[in-house]
Amino acid sequence: MINFHQDVIVKLRDKHQVSQKEVLECFANGEAAYFVDTSEEHQTDPPTHWFMAPTNHNRMLKVCFVRRNGDLQIKTAFEPKNDKHLELYRRLANLPSCWPLEE
């Protein structure tokens, strides 16, 4: 199950202009290639995972979540600030340079 705390819903909407529906679309449209966030400022217990995927309207989002008791707790989701984020995800996930437009 994918869970959203109320404060995260507000942050997604107000800070990033992202809806819960868009986050769920990213899970459905993604490649199931999730990575642990190793940056020191984002260290959590349990670890924070992230991935990138397009919404149904081809809006690319980076989604961050933690796994708790078999569920996924959404931490945030936002549009990457630059193409370097997408390039990193493609490299880590071993995806072609044209992803997600063509596979």
C-alpha cells in the first residue's frame, strides 16, 4: 500500500504542485528501479528510496519514499531541477538515453 501523511499531501500540493494521483501514476508508469538515497542530509531509518517516472501526461517526477511494514510511505515528489537528475537515473537503472519517450 502507498501511504501519504496529510503534511506530505500539503507539501506536494503547495510546494511542488504535485497531486497524489500523479505520484501513483509514476509508480504505475515506472521501471520498478528504486535506489537508496545516500546523501547525508537525507539519511533516514528506514532508508529513503527514490525513482523517476513520468505521469500519464508525461510530467517527469522524482518520487522519494520509505518502506515501513510492507507499505510505502511517500516523503516527497517533485520535478527534477535539471537533466542531470534524469541522466543519473537512466544510468543507474540501465535505461536507454531516450527513456521514457521510447524503449
